[in-house]
Amino acid sequence: MSADPRKFAVVAVPRPGISLLFYKNPDFLNCQKGDCVEIELVRVKIWGIIEDFTDELPHDLDENKVKPILGRICSSPVFADRKETDFLKWTADYYMFPFHKLLKQIFLPLIGSDNTLIGDSAPEKHLGVLCKAEKLPETELNPEQRSVVDSILARWKKRDLKPVLLYGVTGSGKSEVFAELCRDVIKKGKQVLYLVPEIGLTTRTLQHLVGRIGAPGVILHSSVTKKKRFSAVCCAIHKSASIIVGTRSAVLYPFFDIGLIVIDEEHDGSYKNFEPPYYHARDAAVMKAASMKIPVVMGSATPSGDSWFNAASGKYHLEMIRKRANNRPLPKIETFPYRGDLYIPSDLVDIVSDSLKNGEQSLFFLNRRGFATIARCAECNEVVMCPNCKTALVYHKKKEKLVCHHCGFSVSPKTCVKCGGKLLFEGIGIEKLFEAIEGYFPGTKALSFDKDTLGTAALFDKAVKEISEEKFQLIVGTVMISKGHNFPKLRNVVIKFADYLLGFRDPRASEKCFQQITQVAGRAGRFGVEGRVFAETIYPDHYIWNYIKSNDYEGFISEELSWREQLGFPPFTRMITVRISGTDEEKTDRFADECFGKINDFIESGPFEDITVYPPAEPMLSKVQNRFRKNISLSFPKNAKVAALIKKYLLKMEKVSGVTVTFDVDPISEN
């Protein structure tokens, strides 16, 4: 038998419970490591990725029974590029997610259900998705921006590639700094991966970068059609696109020649994946950059406590821009007390009315969808609940439906199913606030800026454009309005229920509250008008307000982190949440209790110190899509060896049928 080192291919298959498989490697296919190939498994055609080649088969495998590779679908860097492979294996290991499942997610934009490429392999057929360079007028950086750019470039020149955190107040022009850094990298023939937290930000971000840099780019996110996403990936693979703007999943794609990763609004919770794998795109991007030996720059007006801690401890470089780009003052923030769902002080109504007469815009912010948060029976007091989830249905007046925001269940409200009584719609959502605002300011053109009104990227982009063109004087918006938009005539911002997050049992509640208020407030007064912000408060004596009113993020995060250190919360410790769910409530509870006992025994009998295992607890959403849920959380010191031992034990825990166990590493929410 001739010893041909390429005789057999070792193929990784993206299916559970299957180890590496061996296939004959036909010479005419000219396969390489990393190639995605079509193979046959138990008479079914599937795809896999060539991890390696060998001339030796395992002793228990008969060469005559080894099937050939059927065809080559496409080449990829997985297994061919050690740095990309190391990063993906780190991601799977760190976030306790099977590697084969991660591969499947990564290749979804490329491989169709029939094991072929989703689109044509000819690169020239995909150029239609490119955002072409139609250069905007050159923008000169101001002295603060130029100083930051020069400082970062000087470090890069010395090969100091430590991550950079750019803290700049709202309106300080962080995007111009990012564009200048991207230009430098693209000039050297490399691509830029630019991450944004929301799909709605991708189009304008790409247009801005293309205009500033003069290089073409593409958008990558889950709402893009399969064909367009394939075309975008294809353009990036063949370097027709120099700029890749994407949401969190883009950080996992190994197909590009990246020289820089930018993470805009790095504090945003949308970078965390809230289903397996529970990766955080910001943290994964930092690791990817380290693995590939390229720079990563992240920015925010309200950096996350984790990133600020990393900067304070020297793990990241910290750059600051303390003034707005045009030297406009930050908006003054005043508070008013909560006195009812639709309460707005009369003097505030007068202020907005005068502002409207002067041709200025005002924003009313409420981060709640729908019209009313609950439907209650006037006779028996019963609240209408979702049959699939342990949560009240939300009344959407426009749709005339009660809707579950967690599973999508909806029903047209008529009468109480229990007693036939009349339903009362209580609580306030964005639709009710919009109606009230139209009543306060009759005859004024108003726009509702929320997920239900602007359900597609096209509608979102149209709304942003029309606000900028002053086609609306009043905007009533949810959190979608708070992220990265510039509205020249927006003077007043009114925030309803501004500090409601402080009532949540969340170690990061104060941080999230500060971030949301500051980001919404930052939309005001960015250009010719001086901004004014009025925030409704439920907890007026909370320490957060001392810092919000004076726009003092540094003071706030210093006190916030001191509290967390005393209480043993992240970023001073690590956490893993064991998420347990099942369709049988009793079985799920029993299994959760057994898991808790076993984990406790393991910790108590091992070489561990300062580890806390919290008993099974119901998350706020204790039942979702007919699955009952329990969480067991572990808090432990930041020690790689300790983390490895804990993970190894958790992954080996015995499972039971009907109950699903997943692991959320570095959770940011109990749900």
C-alpha cells in the first residue's frame, strides 16, 4: 500500500455526538485543510470541514468501507489558519458550547440545505451589495480627536496592540476618530470589522465610513436575506469590500483579512447573545484581536464597568474626549417626580410648546412597547396571561391584540375568559404615550419611533432621515432612538420612568440605568441649539442622580465599582449561570435541586476558596415558550485554573431526558 499522506481526509462534521470522520480524498478534487466538502453519512448527504489529512486509518476501520469525499463546496480558513481556529476553539471552550455547533452557526450564511453554496461562486456576481465610495466632504479632526488618533497610531507603530477604550462624551465625534483609524488600516491593504449593537445602526454607519474613507463596504446581520448575506460575505472574502459593518455574530466569521476591529457603543447589552452560545461579542472581539495580533478599539460615552475596570487596571489603554466636537455644552439634566403614567408637568408642556414655535424638535422617551402593560378584568380582577409564558400579555392598540413579547403569542381581546367581564387596559406603553403627546400638542407632526412601527431596516432608515430633515417636530421613542443618532434640531428630551431599572434585582442595574439616561439625554443639543433634558424619577434619592445631573460618568463608575468590589460582584469576580429548563415543572425543579446539591458537594470537597453557589432561583421570566426555568449561579475568583476545574465538572454533570442544561458564562442578566 503506497504511503500517500493525502490519502484520507479527517473531516469535522457539524452534528452532535459525532467525532471526526475519515473519508477518501480523491486527487481530482485537490482538497486543502479547511475546505468545506460534501460527504455521505448513513446514506444522507451532509457537509463537513477537512481538519487534516492522514495515510493511516484507526485500526478498527476497514479501508474498503471508507467512502470518498463527494465534492468540494468552498475553501475556508477554519483549520487552515491556526489563529482563526484557535480563536474559534477558545470561543467554544470559554462559553461552554460544542465546537461542532459553533461551526454550523458560522457557515449558515454560506451553505444551503442541499449542501451547496447559497449563491454563485463567481465574485463579480455579488458586487451589487457593495456600498460604493461616494466621498463626502473632508472632515478635519479637532485637536482632541487628532490627539487621540495620533496617540493610538504611535502605539501601533511600536506594535503595542493592547486594546484601546475610547471614552468620549455624547457628541464628541468618536465615529470620526474610528474612521481615521480605519483609513490607516485600509491603506495598508487590510480590512476593518466594525461592530455596532443594533441592526438599525448598520446602514448609516457604513455610509459614514465609506464617505469618510473612500473604500467600499458591506453589511452583515441576521435581517439581511440569505442571498444578500452570502453576497456580502463573498465580497468580503474576495476583498471587494474593505469595510465590514456587522452586529454581534459578525465577530465569529473567520473569512476576512482583518487588520482592525472597532466596537462602537461597547457598553451596549445587545452585544451579549441571549441564547446558546451565550458569547459577548465585545469580549470575543478582544480575544480575536489578541489571537490574530491585530488592534481592537472600543468606544462609548458610558463605558461598561468591565471595560472601565480593565482600563483602570492597565489591561486596556484609555483615551478620553471630554468635550463635544463642536464645543456645544452637554445638556442640562433636570428631574421631576412620578405622579402618574401620563403625568407631564405643566411648565414642561409650556417649554416644549415654546420650543416647537421656534422650529425645534422634542423627544419623549419611554422604553416600553405597546399601549398598556396589562389587561385586567374589571369584575374578577384576573390579569390576562400568556398561555405559554409566565408573563402578562401586552395590549397593542394598533393591532387590536394582546401580545406576548417573549413567544409571539397573540389574541384579540374581547372579554375575560374566566368570568366574561370587561377588560381594563392598565399601565403605559409607547402607543399610549404617543396618543397623550398628540393630545398635549395638537396639530404637531409626531412620529412613533419603536420596533412595532419601524419593523424593517428600510422603515428605520427612512424615519431617521425624515427626523434629520425636520419632517417631524415630536418624536416618541423607545431605546431604539437612543443609539448613535444625530438630529440637528433636537432640543428637548423628556424621559418617562427614567430610573425604573433601579428596581430590578440586577447587580448592574445602576450602571444600565446611568447608561440609558445618558445615552438618551445625549441626543439633545448636539448642534445649533442648547439641549435640555427632563427625567422622571421614581427613586430621587438614589446616588446615581448626583452624577447624572452633573454628567459625571467617571465619578459614577468609581463609586459603582467600589460597591461591586465590596459585594464581590463582577468585574472583581467571575460568574457562570447554569440555566435549566424543561416542559415538566416538577421534574425541572427536582433536577435543579439535585444539580445544586452535586455542585455544592463538588465545591466543598475540592481545593476551592471564596466560591459561592447560589441555590436554584426562578428568573423574572420563569416560564417561556412552555418551558419552566431555574438558574443556579456560581461566583468565583478570577483564576483560570479554578474556572477550568469548575467548567470541566459542569460539562460532565449527568443530564436527564426532558430537561435542557446550558451554561451562561459571564452573564449580564438573570434571564
